Amino acid sequence: MKTLITCAALAALQLFAASAALAQAKEQFFPLLVYRTGPYSPNGTPWANGKQDYIKLINARDGGINGVKLSFEECETGYATDKGVECYERLKGKGASVFDPQATGITFALTDKVPNDKIPLITLGYGLSASADGGVFAWNFPLMGSYWTAADVLIQHLGKKEGGLDKLKGKKIALVYHDSPFGKEPIPMLEERQKMHGFDLIKIPVTAPGVEQKSAWLQVRQARPDYVLLWGWGVMNSTALKEAQATGYPREKMYGVWWSGAEPDVKDVGEGAKGYNALNLNTSGQSPKVIQDILKYVHEKGQGTGPKDEVGSVLYTRGLVIQALAVEAVRRAQERFGKGKVMTGEQVRWGLENLALDDKKLAALGLTGVIRPISTSCFDHQGSTSVRVHTWDGSKWNFSSDWYQADEQIIKPMVKAAADKYAGEKKLTRRTPQDCQS
Amino acid sequence: MTKKIGGVILEVKNISLAFGGVRALTDISFDVREHEIRAIIGPNGAGKSSMLNCINGVYQPQQGAVTLRGKTYRGMSPRQVAEMGVARTFQNLALFKGMSVLDNIMTGRNLRMKRGLFWQALHVGPARREETEQRAVVERIIDFLEIQAHRKTPVGRLPYGLQKRVDLGRALAMEPSLLLLDEPMAGMNVEEKQDMCRFILDVNDEFGTTIVLIEHDMGVVMDISDRVVVLDYGKKIGDGAPDEVRRNEDVIKAYLGAGH
Amino acid sequence: MLYRENGQFKTTYAADSQILPIRQDRIAMALLLAVAFIVIPMVSSEYLLRAIFIPFLILSLAALGLNVLVGYCGQISLGSGAFMAVGAYVAYNCQARFEGMPLIVSLLAGGLGATVLGVAFGLPSLRIKGLYLAVATLAAQFFVDWACLRLKWVTNDSTSGSVSVANLNLFGVSVESPAARYLLCLAFVVVFALATKNIVRGHIGRSWMAMRDMDVAAAVIGIRPIQAKLSAFAVSSFIIGVAGALWGFVHLGSWEPAAFGINRSFDLLFMVIIGGLGSISGAFFGAAFIVVLPLLLDKLPYWTGLPMDTATASHLALMIFGALIVFFLIKEPHGLARLWATAKEKLRLWPFPH
Amino acid sequence: MGPFLETLVGGLMSGMLYSLIALGFVLIFKASGVFNFAQGAMVLFAALAMARFAEWLPKLTGMDSKVLINVLAFVGALAVMVIVAWLVERLALSRLVNQEGVTLLMATLGIAYLLEGAGQMLFGNDIYKIDIGLPKDPMFLFEQTFEGGILVSKEDLYAALIAAALVAGLSLFFQKTATGRALRAVADDHQAAQSIGIPLSRIWVIVWSVAGIVALVAGMIWGSKLGVQFSLSLVALKALPVVILGGLTSVPGAIVGGLLIGVGEKLSEAYLGPMLGGGIEYWFGYVLVLVVLLVRPQGLFGEKIIDRV
């Protein structure tokens, strides 16, 4: 009896696993781990829309990559690690060749799995900072920046405002952070900088999801820091801004990481968030050519994923950029492994390790101004650390600084040390240059 | 009946018990001799159950002490009392509803089962042997109470009369030297009462168990018990052989004159 | 094959008190185990093993542990997530700090770690009952969550507070492949399920159930509340701890405290209730319901073939899931295991009811 | 001194907001013996409904009076919650009469999933805005006595006032109205209730509606603080220790419990937090409850539990 049931269930499961695996041979399949539900859905949704729309654009405008059509499938993770792992396993079986986990927790869990499956992870602007070191983290790609570069740049910016990093001496900087690996990542870097410039760093953890921050902000009010760095995600950001207002902390002195500076974070705070600053890896707004194309080729055809007016929002554009880089990696890989072929995970990794998007290429992609040129290598999986600060004027985001670069002198050794520690724990050996050829 | 009544094994001295302001028992004293059947009777709310609860450590009397086999105690845990060989049944059944008849009675043997978690988990060798030994004892009790047919049934499903038997069985499984029965015949029909009487008498002379039983109606009790204590409103109003007690003025008042 | 027990007579108490008194059941169980140990690892895809069977088994194990506490001893606990976490982190520290510590030892050490915590947080149960106790146990949950984030040595000083383990091997045999991992979990589950069954049908198990059903009466027949309750807490949290260690080591491989958050605790309690309090099989039914069903519901769009965007699909899944919970509770308030038992009862009497 | 008072006041404010949610739990438990796990989901559902109605109304009718819109949206959401209550009773509770607590708790969990799914499906899963014109900027008291003065968030102050008003209203309802008295009767014993001549089913619908209203008010206030989004359903977790601390069956208990935990959390965070590395308010409430229960197993105001033999 029991046996029968089990077998039936088993058969059923098999069926679904199979029936879902319909990715045709001639299509480059992109698995999309997303969260459109749960506590983080307001931030996850535009991100996911951007990724999807770009795939649709490539199919509609260019007919795919050198004739290879792009296919995709979304899997809802709800930002939960175990659900993310399930999605990964499910979509992996369908010819996935690159993943964007869209969550730090899931990234950690997948980092151990991808080497066996030979599938690269794009963790643009998140994940493990140390994973920039391609010598150890052969399959992780924290393109365009990690939390360490972010923290580094923020301090640079504050230094500039004060008129020189040396002026930071004796200043108070509070870090209000999401009490999770995501929120803790920047701390080592900030402490490093603290040693250099002698500001004091006040660390104020906020328990996820961050709906209750009163005491955190009372602490801020009593400590009266010169600046507050906000390291939040989802509801934590808007709540932080509201509490800042409620405790009368000037928003002008608040600086968020690039995950704390999008429309959902300020939308329902409105005027209250005026003057708040945050890093941003990409532009927002509908002016860039690529956005125009999406409106033209996708949304006007009624193929759009989200609401039209949200196209080009901060996180939408970030999702788009992530997808664009993935697509470019495939294109690059095709140049080496054969145009018009479907690329495997290993081949895409090679593509990701040999990205060389100069201004000309970016222009061709319609990404001019959206991001800075980026070129990766086998050992540098970051490719670029350029980032700008933008400020909320009560109705939209405006850039309020020039492009910054993270300070290699500081980052490089930290990344190396952390990567070596990791390699030690995992008993990994660094990759050799010839290993990079594959 | 011809049986030799031994010396005093249980002595209750000046027990007083109160819940908040309410006095449940006031200065109660009596004794119980070995092998006898001692009845405590009295109208509802006379404090009979409280008396039992004091004896087996569920309640702690404010004053007075209980002496069991020369060991005087005040504030002993129910377990300690149980270890001294005192078992009881309950007025409003306190069986383990979720468990089968067999398991319910087996719990009565718990005090005698010593094998620890490890052996239990393996369920081999000593643990298994112990289990079967105790099972054998329990089966004898099941036969004695004539409930073989219901071994595996969850007690919840049994008719009231049988549940009472299981309750008795659980107490007997402890092989007590002193058995406290709290209204064993409450809510039973005539045959059931007769069966129960038979069991009580059998227990008393087959195992020589000393029995203290509570009833609120004098009826049957008088025939089976050797001596009777009468409580009313928490006070002792009579003590002695059944016929003495029958003739006792206060008792008659308490029972018949309760009305006017 | 008719499902009958007549003609099967027991001549010894031992034979009578065996776990599956009916021959047909024994055969079915044997088949089930054969399928689980041989067929499944051979036929099922990596996805099935990694994403469904392994988590199913581990959570069944945890639910089994919790059932000891809630189902058999009647103490509602919402701290299971914490016990899993402690199990995972203790095991992790054993692996990380001691070179060449055998995997099994680490996992069991995790269990022991959880036991200590379990007994500590079990003490209040001597005074606090029911829902009050349930919420009190949440203290364990939240405190452990916090400790894992805050105390550096717990995570062996990893900067981010997330930890990971690699190259698992069992006496030299690598347990990296899905099948190996699956079999490891399965072995644990079978062993613990059997051990638990043995305990609950022995005198310790009876003392737990006695506490659950009528604690005063239990005390009167000489059962020590402290002993009964704390032993239940100990056994329960040991199993849950091992499950936690497996969850971290075998399923996730790398995790942060969030992996053992409050939701995990709630899920486990729900598994136990919906599966069936006080029954071994209940744990498995419950885990199947809470773990596997949602995954199947997620695939709704493919089943129906309707074009549905992810959000709608998962909202729909959520609703159906909720509806099913209510439906089953109305059908059988005592859980799926009871439903299964009644079905068997019917089958046994068929075609002559009563 | 200044910081201390400030923290104290802040604590009282958040405490009041916790009580607001705790209230929902207590009402339902008191009247139907159900520990309503769906309370959080109800808060979310109600808030979503109100926020969206307030958004849709102008689009449909082109009305522009903010007050009127809010009032209508509130009424609309209220109606929705009553319907929900009715459905819950019809489809679930009426079929689960006299089951054990755990079973009912489990059922409410199912209901919670249903509401979360349905709510987000009907009303969307983005961030929405409830603007009932609570002032956002703080005010400072005794600025001459303490430097910097004592900060009091006006928003929280008003929120607390609304909450207090609601509590007052409820207790009036329970003391003065026939239905209210009937509800109290049910709380004491179900047969009694029927003997008064009110069918249990109706009672339950009423109770759940009342709980729905409480959820709506809570959702409105928390919503205007946090923005209306999924996370609202999580604030219920903050209410659990409050309910238990106060004693499952006591309305005043919920209030006092809320205030105690609010203040306790904030003070502990402010003064113990730095020593222990911060974030301790996360568990402080629960540990406090644990300690209190060790002394009073039935919570501060709960009825004493006596087991007889």
C-alpha cells in the first residue's frame, strides 16, 4: 500500500521534472531566480522584470545572440535559502549556464554547489566580497563591485565632503545594518578604513526584516553621528528613513549602499526622504537607448513584464544590466567556442572572465552612461568598481557625485587574505594561468 | 469473613487542609490496620477525596501528619508515597486516554522498570526481557479483571464500567500494600457494582492488600468494609464498625437529616 | 493479496508486542525500505534527490524528534529551529576546529549540543503549560538566532557570519554525490525512527504519554514529572539537533542563521500536527505535506499549462496550500497518520464493516 | 536622564502598538478558545484592502477630499474584514467545533496562508501607502531641562492615542452592549452562551469581525508607519510575547504586557545592548516572558490554572 503510493508519487515527480525540461537544443536557457512574493518582493520585482525584459529585447530586436534564441524560466525563491537551492536544482537540469541568485544567503549556499556543476554565478554588487578573487572563487562573479568596494567608496565620498580623508579624524560614522551576512560584509572594510583615518565607527544592527527600528534610531540620536551608513534591503530601508525622520536625523547625512537607494525604499516616504543619498551602480530613468529599445520592441508590443512606468527604475535597470552582462558573456564565449552555438556553463564562465566592454561596445548595446566600461580576467572577477552617489529630491533620484573607484591598495590585500582563508578551509588550490584557458 | 487483621499500618493525625479560606478538612484523625478494608464515607463535599489526596501526597495538609508504616511524613511527593507501596484509583477517571488498556496498566509497572534510554532504544536483551517479564504480570491482572478482550483497545473507547476496572488494574499493577479507592462504584449500574465489590474483596483476601475506599452512599460499602470513617463538611463525625456507625446519631443526621 | 490478520496467532508476548504485528504490514514495510534504499537512488534524477528527497528526509527526522516532545509528551515547543541551529553549529565547529574529525562524530556531537540546550529550556516546562510554554520556548529560538549572529566563535570567526563545510566523507567514502547524501540521510532517518519507536513502546515512552494524558495520575503511580519531561526534551532535541546538522552539512553545505529561523520552528510544529501527533509515521506524512506539496504546487503552471506569471502562481499555490490544510483538518482533526490508520482499519474489515 | 526618559517614552509608544496587535489575539482566544495564528495575515489583508481602496477611489470617482477618501476606504476595508470573518466561520470554524486547541491553531494557520495569498493576489504585492495624515516630524519636550530635549515622535503619539481610543471603545462594547455581554458569556462557557439564546456561530462571526476591525486599525497605523506590504504580517510576531505576558484571556493584560515589553525592549537595547553587541531587543521580550511565566505560569492577568483529581 505505502509502496504503491510512494511509487506513484515518485512517478509523478519524475514526470514534472521531465515535462518541465523542455529547453530546446537551439536555445540559450537563462534560469531566473526571483522573488516576487514575500517581504522583499517590492525590491525583487523590478529587478526580475529588468532581467526578463532584456531577454525579450534581445530576441525581439536581434533575434537572439548570433541567431541563438534566448529562453528563460522564473523560479520564485521568496528570498529563502532552501527554496533558492530547490530552484537552482530544478532549473540547473534544464541547461542553465549562468545563475543570478538575487540573494546573499542563496549565493552562499550555491557557492559550494556550482564548482561541481560547472555553472558560473553572477552576483553583481552582492555576495561574498572575497569572491572577486577568481583564483579561488572560480565560479563567482561579483561584477562591478562588492560590499567592500561599496564601503570603501562611501568613505572616500565622506572624506571628499569633509575636504580630505584626514579630516575624517574624530568624526563619528554610524553603520545601521541588516543583521545578516549581507549587512555584516562591509564591517571589515570599514574597520580597515577606521584604522587609517581614525574616525570612530558605531555599529548598530537591525534585526531582519527591519520593521522595528525605534531603539536603533534612538541610539543614533543619542550618539549624534556625523554620518549614517545604511546597509539595508527591503522594508528595512524605508523604515529606516521614516525612523530617521521621526527622530529628526538629517537625511542629507545618510548614505545607503546600492541596495538601499531605489524607488521602493523612498517611494512611500516621499518628501521625508528628501536629501537622502545612496550609491548607485547604474543610471535610472528612461532616457538611455537600451531602455528606449525595451519600450519600443517589448512594451509597445504588449510583451512587457512589469508596468511600463517602472521601466528604467533603479533596480529594473540593475536587473537589466545583470542580464546584459550575462548575454555579453555568452556572446563573448561564442566568439571563441563557435558563433551560433549554445554555450555551456564552462564556456559562459570563460566569457565572463574575458568580458571587455569598452565605451564603443557599451554604446552599441545602448548602455552608454548606464554603466562604466568593464573588463574582467581570470583572476579579477569584478571587472570594474565604478560607482556614483545619487540623491533623492523627493520625487526622483539625481546623481550627486562623479564616478568613484575603490582603492585597490586597500581592497586587493584584503580580498587575497580572505580568499586564501576560504581556500584553506575548503582545501582548494589556486587556479593556474593555464587553467584559465579552458 | 475470617481473616486476620494486622496492626496499624497507616495513621492519620489531626489533618487540616484549606484552600484559601475554604476549610476542606478539619483536624481529622483515624488509622488503618493491615489487611482490613477501611471505608471513608460522607455526603458529597465532605472532603473525602481531599483526604485521599493528603494521604498520597497530591495535597499537602497545613496541619497534622500521616504515618505510614511508622514513617511519619508531611509534604511527601506522590512518587515517594507510591514507592512506599501506596496505589490509588480516581473518582472521575484519570486514565491515560491516548493509550491502550494494556499500556495503561503497564504504566503501573513503571516503578519497577529500570532499563535506561539506551537499552530502550535498542529494544534488545535486557530491555526486551524486562518488558516481557512485566507484561506477564500485567496479563495476570488483565485476566483477574476479566478484560482480556480489550487489551489493545484505547481506553477512551471502553464503556464507563470497564474504564473503572482498568483504573483499578493500573493501581493493582503497582502491587500495592495499601490501595486507595476513590468512589470505585460511582455511576455504576447494579451488576457493575457487584462485579466491583467482588474484585475489591478478591484483591483484599487474595493479595492481602489493605484497602481504603471512599463512597458517598452507605449502601454496599457497609457490607464489604471492616471499619468505617464518616466525614461531613470536613469533620469526622463517626468511626467504627459498620453497625456502630449505622446507629451513630450524627451520621444519621448527616445523611437523612441533611434535608431539613 | 487480502489485508487480513486472522490466522496470524501470537504465542509469545514478544511476538505480540512487535512493531508491525500484521504480516502484510511487515511485507509492505520491507518493500518500502527496498524502494527507498535501492530503487529511488537508482532511478531518481539529481533534482529529485537534492531538492526533494534529501530535504524531505531531514525535515521528517526533525519532525520525528519534535513529535517525541509534542506528540508523546504533550509539551508544545516552538524552539525546534534553535535546536536545529545548535546542532548545525556545534557539528560545524567540530569539523572546523578539529582536523580529521569523523563526520558521524560531528553530527552526533551536534545532537548532543542540542540536547544540552533542550534540557535547559525544558526546565520551565515543569511549571509552564500549553501555549504559554510554546511561546516561552520561542525564547530559545530568538536567543539562539541572535547568538549565532553575534558570537564570533560560534561561526569560527567568519567575517560574514556565514559558515560552510566541504568534502564530506564517511570513513573515507565521499558523500558528495546526491545519491550518497540521500543514503546518508535515509540511514539516519531509519535508525532514529526505529529507535524512537522502541522508546515510545517501552516504559519511558509510556511515562511520557502518561504525563501528556493526565499528569496528576502519572505522578500518583510514581512517574517523576522532571524525569519524564526532561527525558522527552533530551531525546527530542537530540534528534532535532542531528537533523539540523544534516540540514547544514548535507542539504545546504553553507548556511547563515536565517536557515534555522523562526519559520523553520513553525513549519516543524505544523508538520507534527498535520501529520499526526504521537505517531511515527505522522512525522513523514507531515513533512511530505509541508515540504513536498508546496513544491508540487509551485509547478502548477506546468501542470495546467496556463500562462501564469510567477507571482500569481505562487500566490495561488499559497492559497491552495492553506485551503488543503483546513480541508484535511476538517476531514481528520487528528492528522494524516490517523487518516491512514482508519483507511487501513477499513481495509482490514473490508468487505464486512463491523 | 534625558536619553533615559526618551527611550522610556519611545518604548511606551511601540508598546502601545504591540498591544494593538495583541488585542486581536486576545479577543479571539477569549471568545472561541482559538489561538488565532492568522492575526498577522489579517493585519496585512486589512491594510492592503484599505490602501488600495484609498488608491482606487479617486481614480474611479475623481473625489479629492483626503478625509472622505480615507473614511470610505476604511469602511470598505471594514466590510471586507466582516466578510472574511463570516467566511472563516462558515467554511472552517463551524466544521471544527470542539476540536482541541492545536487543531484549531493549525486551521488558523491554513487561514493565514489563504489570506496572505488572496490578499497579495487581489491587492498586489508592491509597497502601498496609507496616508491618514499622521505627522511625521518629531517634537521635543523640556528642551530647557535637558539639552536636546526629549524626543517624542508625534506619529507614534497619535498612533498610541488611536490605539487607546480603540481599547476604550472595545471595553465599552464589552461592558455596555448586549452583544458584548454575550461575548463575555461565551468566553466563560459555551453552553451558557447558547442558553442566553445566541447561536455560537453568530458569536464567532462577531468576534472574528471585531478582531478584523482591530486588525484593520493595527494595519492602518502600522501601514502608515511602514508602508503597506508583506512585512506587515510579520509584526504579529512582536505581539506573541505580549499576549502571553498579559495572559491569553485578558484585554488589560494585552495593554500592560505591550507597554512592559515595549519599554523593556527599548531600555535593554539602549543600556545592555552595547555590552552584548546589540540587537538584544530581538529576544529580550521573550526572555522576559519566560522569566515572568516561571513566577506566574498563567501570565500577569490570565486566569489561574488549577488541575483537580
